[in-house]
Amino acid sequence: MSFLLPDEFIILYDFPVLAPDNLKCIRDTGVKTMFNEIDWHGVERERGVYDWAAPDALVERARQAGMKSLLRVPMSSPAAYEVPLFFPDDWYLRSSNGAIWRNCDGYGNGERHTCMSLWGPGAEQQLKFMRLCVDRYNAPDVICLAGGPHGGEVILPGMIPTYWGIHALAAFRQYAEGKFGGDLAEFNRANNTEFDAWRNVLPADLPTYRDMQFAPTTVAWLSRDLWKSVKEQQDVFPEIWLSLVERSIPFAEAVECGPRSGNWLMKDLCDYLPDELHKDLNVLLWQVNRADGNQGALNNVRDCMNKTWIGSEYCEGLYRHTASSIAAGLRGFITGPVRPEHGGRFEDWMLEAMKWSLAQWKAARL
């Protein structure tokens, strides 16, 4: 049985953390589940020493308000400190310029990011923490879910490719040499390169979607290893939750080519993961409702629209997008956070927006 009930169409994104009395008001509108995140760094501040006070408090707040908890662990592209910083450098992602994704300004816009590499010991350490979270919060009113396709928005080509750590390079060279039977000349012909020895072979630094066609071995390697990572992570959790940012098709093809755009692996993940793992599927897409209709990720989940939830920036989106989302066949909304100018509280008109939206969904879907 799915964690979310058939009459649930809105999930509250509890950020910033709302006051308990405010949560009860939201529950009274009919919203039964809240979405939050487990800060890995906050739980494991020392290697192997765990302090669960913060996530325990999140779960208890929800219970006091009569709500269930969805806990994402860890985030797909964590902000500063949400992944422990005491692991060795080679456990983190590394860009081609040598930058380590350990509390680094990866995108160049002032935001801090920390992401574990899916090649090497860090990946298993992350799986271990995920298992601990699932074991601890195994309850009818709590479910843990994977943060996303393992930092997919930074691992894959486009934006800031980050697959140049020592473990990643070793994995790529092993994959490439095996794929071409040790024939370096054939590898060079297939990938438009001129490497003189396998020890010097590097993956392609792919700046755009269009460049993928010129480096098929890098693309195939990343596709295989990301798929493997997603499958391993989702196998830990009771249900499959794929969380990606929606990007328009023109933007994705000009700037990105990873699953952040939803234009590479998203359809395959939705088509095959539920059958592979025998689990329920949910898809979280953020920033979906675009006026120009260029819905890159949304176009690739058409076959599972009734499993797809969209994230709206703040609850104003309920008034703007409820009707169109229902018409599109979407499963429901994840709404929030509250704008800072509202002081971290849902005002009366916001509660009325939730009531109105829920009534619209129920009338259309039940």
C-alpha cells in the first residue's frame, strides 16, 4: 500500500520550519503529510557518532500536528554542510579544474554545495546512512526517500561536470578499456580523441547536450553508472521517489544534458525502476508550469503523470496552477515554502488557498 492515501493531493514543504499551531491549522485544511529533509552532517558530526535529535524533533512536530512525515535523505544537491565534511577529499565530487565539491561554490553564484562521488568509498558510506535512516524511521506515519539521482544535476554533462576524482577516472578508464577490448586506436576513433596510453585517457568535458554525440563512451559510462547508483539507492527505501528540477527544452539543450533537464534518463527511470524493484513510484518535479509549454522533464513522464507531484514556489502557486495541473493529469502538489516576508507563517488566505485547491483536486480525482 502506498504511503500517501488516495485522497492526498497536497504535501506541505515544511521550510522554513513552521510553528506547531500553524501546522495544526494546515492539517485542519485537509493536508495530511509534510515534507522535510534529514541533515546528514547534523546527524553524523563525527565519523560513526550519530545524534538523531534534529530529525526526531521534525517527526515529533508532525505527529503533534496530526501529520505524517516524508523525510528526504540526503538532498540530491546538498547545500553547505548537509554532507559530512570530514571524509577524505577523494570521497567528494571533483570538477575538471580540480575543485572539490566539499562546501564549494560550485555554480559560481554564491551557493555552497557538497556532494559525494558515486565512485569509490563515499557511495557506500552514503548508502549506509540511508539504511540507518530507514531503520530508525520505520513507522506507519514516517517514510524516508532518496534525495534524487545522486547529485545528478552536477555529476552529468552540462552545467559543471564533476566526474574527475581519482575513483571516477579509474572507473572510466576501466570501463572504456573493457568496452573497446584494449584497442586504444578504436576508442580514439569513436570518441574523436588522440590519447597515447590508457593511463592518460580522460572522459569528455561536455558543455552542452549537443556535444554528447561526439563522446559516446563518456555518455554511456555516465548513463550506466548513474542508473546503477539510482537503483542501489532506491532499493534502500520503501518507495521510489525521483526528485528532479524541471527545465525547459531550449534551456536544457543549450546549457544542460543531465537528468536535471529530465531529457536523458528520466523516462528510463520511470519506465523500469518500479518493475526492477517492485515498488511504488512517485516523481517530484519542481518549477513545472511554464507558460511557453516547453516542459522538458514533464514531457518524459507522460506515462506516469498520475504518479507525478509538482513543486510550486510558495503557496500562491495553488491559485495559479491547480486547474492546469489537474487537467494535465498530475498526481498533486508539493507546496511551500513560505515567503520570508510572511514571517514563516501561513496566513489565513494561504490556508484558504489550500482548502480551495484540495476541493478542486478531490472533485476531479475522487
